[in-house]
Amino acid sequence: MVPTTARTRLRQLDQKGSTEREALDAILDAARVAHVAFTDADAQPFNIPVASARDGDRLLLHGSTGSRMFRTLAAGVPVCASIVLLDGLVLARSAFESSMQYRSAVIFGTPTVINAQQKPEALRRMVEAWMPGRWAELRPPTGRELAATLVVSLLLKEWSVKTSALEPEDPTEDLDAPVWAGVLPIDTNYGSPRPAADLRYSGPVPDYLSGWTIG
Amino acid sequence: MVPTTARTRLRQLDQKGSTEREALDAILDAARVAHVAFTDADAQPFNIPVASARDGDRLLLHGSTGSRMFRTLAAGVPVCASIVLLDGLVLARSAFESSMQYRSAVIFGTPTVINAQQKPEALRRMVEAWMPGRWAELRPPTGRELAATLVVSLLLKEWSVKTSALEPEDPTEDLDAPVWAGVLPIDTNYGSPRPAADLRYSGPVPDYLSGWTIG
């Protein structure tokens, strides 16, 4: 259980909150992207979607050394990373009670740069988080590729999780309204793999793809 | 075409950018949630997922009057709203060339509060953006419900769009690698509607649901 702070304590709809690490990990593992917000010198917020992968107690983010954002992250600014996965629309008998089913996580912290020595292993862990089984089939990164890539790590220390899997919860006086009510699920899945137009390799689609899940 | 500013000019991979409003509108209309970042008095960034609906030249956001975040937004702080829709994993022959297909939008601005007189119509437009055809079937909001709801509007004036639908783009020297390459699509769809456990209405699932799309 993570201790809540003034920033992570949920004030609204507290019954939707979770302080269990398993809940956070499940969301981070199902997501492929985090929205990472930071503030520039003029107090202007920036908020950029970045590929993200959980590795134990940290969230790994990577980008180009040429990226303004990644140079800012590497300088060590406080960030707030936010992720939401949508699971359904809740169609209640009134607009007011209508809502969404979702799983969301918000993480506060200051990223630290992964050094050159640890970078290849961090990249391997990111690839294996997104595409389990694939790293061993790919050639190792070149020195030029490693030099062009910044990897930063955000510790999973101060965070909050909020989820809702609620059905419509209309007050008694609305239950006889002549309107259909229920949940419209939102499904996120991988489709069928499409080979590259320039594919020369004549082997089959790798078995490991069939085990991948998202969302 | 929107003029770019220092904040919205894309510096990385500029060929992925679009300055056409149609591209922005398509992303906002396919999304149901925006990640909205703002900065508190201590320059700490916050970043919260919020249900969002485009209404012409503005993005509408709504929340509870009891929400700390919505009271902050209503006070008129600069925000950066960020949305990403994932379309696929790009499995290249190297980790370095592997990437994702996506559509993303970032919007800068200062939200303004929708006043009490305009609030019912703004809520109608949000519901119709998410659930076209449904508003007319629902009872009108009560005075208490309207009073409990804050609606803010963010003008679509300063924004950037970045999308990628690229296939693997491996350099020639990697094309003979003995590894499968291609795209694994990510599909987001509505599933089959599930009736509420306490549904009393005996009519069919409304026809309008079959026309709804997401993602």
C-alpha cells in the first residue's frame, strides 16, 4: 500500500481509489503510452504522450536526444504522468448519472537519466514489456543508435489510481423512465499482423505475437 | 491551417505534423478523454484525464463543482490538453526502428467557464458528441444537477497534431535480417451493449447505438 500525499489523495469519489501496487502495475502494463506533463520556466504546462514501459518499481520513458521534451526531462524537472484506459460508456437514465468505466493512474516524480552503461538493458526491458519475446530476434543496438536515444526513469513512489467498473446507478425515481440503460463496453485489442511491404524473411509470423495483449 | 507558435511548432519528425483543422477535429471526435495538465502555485504540474467533447471550435470539459481540479480550471489557469489514439505497433527489424502508429493532438489555452444560462446547451452538446441521439430520450437535468456540474471550454486556437501511419522503415542493410517485420494493428471498438441489472424498460436496445464509433 502506498501512503497518500496531499497531491495523490483523492478527494472526489474516494471509493473509486486504490492504494494497492497491483492495481497500478496492471494499468501501467496494459498501457503503451503515458501523457507526461511538466512545467517550463514561465510556468507554462506542457503535456506530451510518450511510449512508456513499467520495469519493476519504475516507469521507463525513451525518446530522441534531439527532442526538446526529452532534454527537459533529462534535466530533472518534476513531472506528472497520467494514463487512462477506457472500458465502457455507462448509459444511465439521466445525463447526470451517465459516465464511463475506466482505469486511470497518475504518477508524480522527477525522472532520472539512465546512464550509458545501463541504457542497453533498459531498452531491452522496454522492448520486452511491449513485445515479449522479440528482443532476442533483433540485432543489438549500434553505438550510434544508443547515442541518439535518451532513456529516463520515473520511480513509482508517489501515485494514485482511480478506477470505475460501475453499472448505471440511477436514483429510484428514475428507474421507470422509458429509456434503455446499461453499459456499452469499449474493447481494445491487437488485430491481425500485417507483413511489411518490403519483407524478405520467409518464415512465419512469430508465435510470441499471439500471446501479446493490450488495453 | 493554424499558424504555429513556439509552443506548437514540431521540432522532431516534422513530416508527421499536420496544421489542418480537419486532422485535429478527427482526433478530438474519436477520443472520449483528454489529459489536461496545469500548474499549481508551486510550479508543480498536475495532469488529470477528463471526459472531453469537441463542439465546433472549442473543446468542452465537465466535472463536479466539488472537484479541486475543476475549481482550478474554472479560475482560469493555462492548460495543455493532450490526446493520443494508438493504431498499431510497428515491428521493424531493429529495436531502434520499431515504433507505434498513432494520432495525437496537443492543445494550449486557458479554459473559460460556461455560464449558468449556457450550461444546459453545453451539456446537451457533450452528450450528443459522445452518445448521438440519446439526449432527446433523457429527462432534462434538474437544477441541483446543473448546480453540481462545472463546464469549461477550451478554444481550439493554439494546437499541434502529430500522426504516424508508417510501415517499418528499416535501412537497406537490415532488410535481410531473419526476422518477421510488419504492423500489429491496435483496434478500439464498442462491444455489445449489456443491459443494466435493474433495467425495467422493456423496449429494445436503441437503434442509435449501432451508429456509434470510437477510437
